[in-house]
Amino acid sequence: MNREIKFRAWNNIDEKMYHLPFFRFDGGVWSMWSNTDNANSECNYENAELMQYTGLKDKNGVEIYEGDIVKSPTMYGRPSQIQFYANSWCFDVPNSGREGWCVNIRNTNDCEVIGNIYENPELLENN
């Protein structure tokens, strides 16, 4: 099975998410661009957060990336952050009473992406 390797980046300077298929790291600078909409951005790597595509999609067909916030009956409907932990993609369960507790993602047919940690951090607050 081939795994699709894709990334997106959050630019901390302009506070914008770039879903751009092309990027280059050169001398401490990320360059991100798209051939389809002529969008581009350059920023120092210290000001960008790179997130990898998990290869998974939610119940609506939305691609799931590291840093996404999802809701799932598996997590009792509580918003959970997607993280790479112990060699697998996991739901990070905030305020679970177990520090660092992650649950491996086995099935995404019942989960839904509702935001991400950069654009919607409030979704994880008071969880």
C-alpha cells in the first residue's frame, strides 16, 4: 500500500494555514507555494509549524492532519488533538487525568475534524 506524504504549515507571522503542496527548506527559510492559485509564503522555519497528513480521512472525507481537533464517540464525543506518539497517530485526550495519554486511531469512520490547534484552540479548552 502506498502512503501519501503531504504536509501543511501554520505561519506564526501572518497567522495563516497553508495547504500548499510544495515547500522547500533552504538556509533556515521555509518557502511554501502552490501551482494552482499562485499563493506563496516565505518565513523563517522558527515561525512555521509543519504538520504531516496522517493518511486518514474523517467520516466526511476530510483529510486528517497532525494538530487537527476531532470529535469521536471513541473519545466520548470530547474534542481530541491528533498527535504522532509512540510510532502511531493518536487521539490526545486532554484533561483525561492521565498525563500523556493517547489512544491509537483504529477507525476514522466515526470521527469528524472540527478544527485545528492553531485556528481553533478554544475547542480544547474546558474539555
